[in-house]
Amino acid sequence: MKVLQVVDGTGWGGTKEQVYLTTRELKKQGIDVHIALNFEYYEMIEKLKPYDVPIHFFEENKPNARYRWSNYKRLIEIVNKNNFDIVVANSPKAMDYVSISSLFFKNKPKIVAVRRSGRVPSFLSKWLKYSKADKIVVVSQQVADLLKEKNFFPEKLVVIKSGVDLERFKLNPEVRALKRRELNISENDKVFINVANWQVQVKAQDKLIEAFSKIKRDNVKLILVGLDTDKYALEYAKRFSVEDKVIGLGYRKDIPELLNMADYFILSSNLEGIAGALLQAMAVGKVVISTLAGGIGEYLIDGYNGFSVPVGDFETLKEKMIKALNLSQQEYKTISENAIKTASGYSIQNTTKGYINLFKELLNG
């Protein structure tokens, strides 16, 4: 079994995290897995170095990359030279590359497209792109049901839930005080943390900051972590006069430590797949508050392992934040323990087993 993981672009986020983790775990399971990526994707290269995963470069880091034939030509050469059995397109843009390149694949590998959000592709995208896939992986049952309702190749859909690196994301109280000192945050402050690249249309950080500004308490802070949060969070905080309570840290590599430092995790998204960042926070034992975007409702149970609100209901989001602040020590402990128990069912090893089973089915079918 020879597998090629295709990923476009650079930077880091939920998709890139899953590509890295599944590639790593497939290699550990003895699968001959390779990865094709951007020439300048140094971070993925560094992360995969210890696992001896063969790396192939096909995409140049230039504007309008999807419209450059040279990128397709390199991907075609990579696939034809290495005779892959399976090619996995890990994002819609990666599927752009794979669907067109597949017209020139000599040995016709099986193609797997991965859809990580509940956004329904357009009619043209459906037939020009996803029709080329042998199977389409979705990361939650809710996303699968939505796509089935829209008659989006229901016979091709396979649910493989995203996983968490439970060795990395776990309760570690010892780092709390150290990380707070580093960030100049008092031990007495109650800290909400949001981990998401700055995308207000999708992640709604602007509305989150507005809702947070309505909590009339002195000892609360909101920390936003992710690409460009250091550029924009303070700007929005000033609009609502909470610039002394809101911190934008930008992209960080110490997410487990930051989660352990905080008291609560909050997600305000309008659109999600399964929300890996939320599961990471639950694995660390945070009391979480989240909108029920995408497949979140499959595991987040209001009052049991966190608090949930309808998508777009920021008044209720504010109320649930206040409710979390008023939990007793025992109530917090109970919800925290339930969150850890829930997250334990979403290990990256389980995710990888799902992919291996799918690959076997494709090759034996």
C-alpha cells in the first residue's frame, strides 16, 4: 500500500494539524506514506523529519498558485514516478490540483478527497472536481448528513472523525503559573482562551470580543491565539473598550501550555467540521463554551462536558460565559473530568485506523 498525502499552501491550522498527525501515524503503522506540499512549507517538513516520511515538492508559493500549470505538472510527475496506490487530497484546494492532475495519472490510483467543514460545494465544484474522487471523507456525521441532504455523492461519503494527539494535549497544572507569569497575567484572573486563525466570517472573533465586553467583571481576560490575532484582536477590543482585558497572541506553538494556563476555552464559530481545537481544550480539561457549528453537537453536551449555544446567538454565548465564571470548584471539576473522558474517544490513532480501513476497502474492492 503506497499512499500520497497532498496538502497545499503553508501556515498552520486544523487541516494542517490533521495532515501532519495522520501522516505520522500512518508511517508508524508501517504504511508507505509520502507527502506532496509547497516548496516553502518548512514547518511541515520539520515536524515530519523524525518519522522519515518521503517529501515531494510541487507547489510554488506564488499568487494564484492553482492557475499555474507548472504546479500540476510537478504533481503529475510525482504520482507517475512513484506509482501510488492512493492519493489523498486534504483540502478543497488540494483537490483542485488532484482532480485536474488525475487526467494524466498513468496507473490511475484511487483518489480520496477530504471535506473538513459543512460548507456545501457549488454545482460546478461538485461535478468538475469531486466527481473524480473514489471516496469523500467527512469528519463528522452531521457534515455527512448535510451533504447527503444536498445529494452530494452520498454513495462516496465516509465518516472518519478527526483526532487529537492525546500525548500532547493533556492536563498539566504545573505549567499554569509559569505561563501566566510569562504573559503577565495574575493568578486571580479568570482567563477565556480562543484558538483559531483570524477569520471573522467563519470564526466570528469580532462577535466574541463584543460578547466578552458585556461581562462586567474586573478580573477576566480573553486571549485569542492564531494567525493574525495579534494584528486584529486589540483593534476590535478598543471598539468595545476592553483593550485592557483582551490579548492577541498571534500564531503560537505552545498551544497545550496556553490551554493549561487558561480557565475556559471558548469557540464562537459559524462554521466547523468537528472543531479539533475544541477537542484539544477538552482533552486538557478545560470547561468549554462553544457554538454548535458543524459536528460539535455530536460530542458537546450542554452542562455535562461543557456549555453549548446555537450558532450566531452571542447573547446566549455571553450568558454561558457568565455561567462558567460562577461554577463552584466541584462543578468545574466534574465538567472538566467529563470533558477529558469525551476527548479520549477522539484519539488520532482511532482516526488513522479509519483511514487504513478505507484504504484497504478501496484496494480490495
